[in-house]
Amino acid sequence: MTVKECYDAIGGDYEEVSKHLRSEERIKRFLCKVPDDKSYMTLCDSLKQRNMEEAFRAAHSMKGICQNLALKKLGKFSSALTECLRNRREYTAEVEALFAQVQEDYAETMEGIRRL
């Protein structure tokens, strides 16, 4: 699988990331580091513990990674969850629904990266 095929499979924008990182080798190197990032696990743990402030920071970190690597599909709901968590004090049905979508998109993205 090429990096472009991976991006197509995971809902990323290969053309956009190519403009920033300029080579398939660099894109692949940074993309393959995403599964090692702790933001997703921190988000999961923080929401389980109802630590909304820490969950916001983790979601915000995920949003930034998605923006930098043009991971559009995962980034869409990571961004929505970030904004939902901003200044939020309680766990709500809206948080739960957005988090469920982030979980689904994250699993699909990690599977695509692993196949790369």
C-alpha cells in the first residue's frame, strides 16, 4: 500500500499533507508515529474519570495532529469534540456521542496506518 492509498483509505487529504511535508518518506515517517501518541489514550482515560479539563487537552492535541497530517475524517470529530469539551464541566450525551464517533474514526485510522 502506498501512502496515498493509505490516506484515501483513512479519509485523509494526501495532496494537502504533501504540500507541507513534501515527500512520501516524510509523510510516512510522521504518519507512522501517530499510533504511539498518547493523546487518544489520555482522552479515553480522562472521559472515563470525568476529568473534562484533561479530556479537552487530549482532544485538542488530537485535533492538532489531525490538522498537521491532514487526517480529515478523524480530525472532523476530534475538532467537534474539542469544541464541545471547551469550558465543559460535566459529561453529557453530546460528549458521549462525539466521543463514540472519535473512537470509531480512530480505530479506522489506526487500522489503515497499520496496513501501511
